[in-house]
Amino acid sequence: MANIPKLAKLDSAQLRRDFEVLNREVRPGVPLTYLDSAATSQRPRQVIEAVDAFYRQHNANIHRGIHTLAEEATALYEAARQKVAAFIGAADPREIVFTRNTTESINLVAQSWGRANLQAGDVILLTEMEHHSNLVPWQMLAEEKGLRLEFAPITNDGLLDLDGYHKLLELGPKLVAFSQMSNVLGTINPAEQMVKSAQKAGAVVLIDGAQSVPHLPVDISALGADFLAFSGHKMLGPTGVGVLYGKLDLLEAMPPFLGGGDMIKRVHLRTFEANAVPQKFEAGTPAIAQAIGLGAAVDYLSAIGMETVAAHEHALIAQALERLEEVPGVWVFGPSAEHKGGVASFTFEGVHAHDVAQILDRSGVAVRAGHHCAMPLHEKYGVPATTRASFYLYNTEADIDPLIEGLYQVKELFG
Ligand SMILES: Cc1ncc(COP(=O)(O)O)c(C=O)c1O
């Protein structure tokens, strides 16, 4: 995209001009400090403009029409698929299925691949740091089919216990599914090594990339995982569009997940013939404008470079951790900055996470409080909730100051 500056080093202050919302005040005189990107990112004007331009100039349903607008809409939608494929290093755009979000992508694998390939007694190996979206679909399938769920343990400082993981691989799981980056601890798991040993043990591997694809360089060819799930809205794209990457041979062998619309080739009253991949998994009218917006988001991230994005966030989290640890009563979960993405979840002694978030909001600091859809992980640490500050490419060192100042106000109020 011509209008995105190519920066050797990320200049967040300059980038912030593309994110209008970051310049607003939450109340008169109180500027917004947005530290909730792990929940959803903000979108730059280039993404908003791509969606806007689609509706203004090209809006039509895809794949079915032969009029000009339908052809343009189809070309834009399929171009977005190619951009996403290139972004994650997929060999073939047909390996990119557009879904609604990470959650739907994982449910697709569970309901299609899982139902067709798993039998009573089979083991699914997950980890103790999973988001509910990578737990519940497998629990549902396990209940239906009598599968056995196992969980790779984590260490007290929030790293995956690799010895424990390898020990559980000896059970011969049919599927291994894990998050490449934890949305609570920020832990970046050694995905390449984990995929290799899981596949050696005979497992099909799914990576939950909801937090990794937006923040780290992810090359699926190098990782070698069979499936990778992620969401557009966490990587500068619109809500309502997500991605399931799947190896072509696996996708081709899988039965459809939802029926109707684009997923059929031929229908008789009692039978149907499914379309080829990826349309086989894109039933009904998809999120056309949103997929095109995701294509623009991928352009934006690619122009900056994911190495640059990751390095920037790494520097920010290192500083944030250092400063958080100085605040009396604050306890940060997860490993040291070296093993972590831009996520800091913490407790404040004697103060509920919701109260912390509320006080921070008074100073315009937007953070998340709760279990972050990872209740079992919070149970493991014996806390009902944490407060989470999360960073993205548009955050700067200046965003850490109001966070720390707000925490000192919490201390004053709850003393
Ligand atoms: C690690 C992880 N997995 C899955 C999800 C679910 O993403 P979505 O709500 O976009 O489906 C999230 C969202 O927070 C996440 O952080």
C-alpha cells in the first residue's frame, strides 16, 4: 500500500496518526491510553478506508454473480485470501479458510476433522494455559465421543513445562492443540519444537495463533503445524472475520462443517456434493468487507514488518515489567520479558482487579480485568481475576506512565 510509510524502526508516534481513536479523550481533559489490544486491537484508517471503499464502490455478493460489481467483489475477497496466505507463509491460498474468528476456526477443526478422525479413548493433548476457545470445543467433542483430555503443565513462572509435555506425548495423542502465545501470561511457547515432537509422536497439531499472529512473525511453513487459527480483529482488521489455515490435504479430506450457500457444488433433494476447498468451509455469504479489511490490515503490518512489531513490543513489555514491579502490592504473572509478548497480567494486593481497572479508567487507561477467558489458568494460580495491560505497535513508552501513576492512585485509595 502506497500510503503506509516504510519504517526501518517502528515510529509509533508517527503511526498513531493513522489511529484516530487513539487521539480521543475518554472524558474532557482525559486522553485515552489504550492498553487492551490483547482483547481487540484498534484499526488504522487504511483498514477503515478499505472497508468503506468496498461498500461505496464495489459492494456485491461474491462467487455467484457475473456482473461487474460481483466480479470486483470476488476479486477483492480472493486477493485478501492471497494476502493472508503470503503473510503467514502458506504454500497455497486454498489453505486459508475465512471464518468469523479464532473460536470458530477451532470449532471447525473439532467438529469436522475431530468428529471424522477421533474415536473413543483417543487422547487430545492441550496445555494448562489455554483460552476457553481452545478448551471448550475439545471438551464438547470429548463428551460426545468419549475422548481423553490431557494437559501439559506449566511452571510457577508461567512457562510450559517441556518435560511434562514430552512425557504426555508418550501417550500417543491424536491431536495436540496449544496457544503459541498466552493471552494472560504473555508466554511465547517454543511452537516449532512442540510441533516437531508432537508430529513425531503421530499427532495432528493445531496452533491457536490468536495472540501470536498479530504480534510475532509467524511462518507456517517453518512451523509445520497442520492447523493455525487466528482472528482479524486482534491484528488491526475488522471484527467478524477470522482465519483457519489448514494443510491442503487435510482440508480436502475433511467433511464440511456448516451446510448451505457457497459450500456446495451440486444439490439434490436428498443429497449434496461439497465444493472444493476453501469454499467447502465457507457456507453462506461470508464477511466480504471484513475479509477485504483484513487484507488491508495485513498490508499495513507487512509494510512495517513483523520483526519490527515484535521488537517494539518486546522493548515496551520489558520497560512495563520493570516499572510494574516497583509498585508496592503489584504481582505480575508469567515469565520474564525474554519469554514474553506484550502482555502483563497482575494482581494488586487487597484490591479486586475490577476496582483496579475502574480506577485506571478514571485516568483514561483502558485495561482488562477478569479471568480473560482462561478460568482454569486463574484457578491454577489461585486467583479469581487479574488486571491485564497489553501493548501493540501503536503504544509508546509514554503509555506506561499513566498506567503506573494510576496504580499509585489505587494504592492511595485502597491503601
Ligand atoms: C489465545 C486466544 N485464543 C483464542 C481467543 C479467541 O479469539 P476470538 O474471540 O477472536 O475468537 C483469544 C481471544 O482473546 C485468545 O487470546
